[in-house]
Amino acid sequence: MKLILLFIIPIYVFAVASFITEDEYASSLYQNPRGIGCDKCHGENGKGLLVAKYESNGVQKEFRGPDITLLGFREFYEALDTRKNGMPRYFLTKDEIETLYNYLHKEKK
């Protein structure tokens, strides 16, 4: 029995050990969740960013990523779960969405 525990305990300890912090995980998720990062349109801190300027029918226009730090969790979740207005659908898990939301609101805590 002791011999079995001798082998199982190190495996258990190794399995539950984390190689990156929660903040490092959230940052990497924000920068590249599924091929293109949130930071490309929403900036490093989620406050929004000018993505492109273009002309349509002779009118100069801009495409901006909005400030996502102003969204409540439900709006944030729905924005990530629905493709609209240039926002890709990432197919993130609820835990990943919560991690991203908490990452953007860490100063408010």
C-alpha cells in the first residue's frame, strides 16, 4: 500500500501544479483566443482601438473596436457568443469568457 502511495502522490502533485499564473493565462487568452487576439480591435486594455479607415461611396469611414470594459458580464458573454458587426465568433467556453471578463476588470476588484 505504501508503495502505491509513493507513486500516486507525486503524480497527483504534478497534475495539479500550474505552470502559468491565472493572470498569464488570461493575458494569453486575450491576446490570442482562437487565432486573432482581442487586443487587435479592443487594444491592450479593452478600451477600444481604431482598426481601419476606408472610403465607401465617396465617404470616409472608420471601423473601431469598441470599449469592452464598459460591458456587464451578460453583454460581454453575448458579444463573444454572437457574430456581428465584424466581431468573430470564438467558440469560447464559459470559463474562458469569465477569465477574459475578469482580466479586463481586474482593476475594479
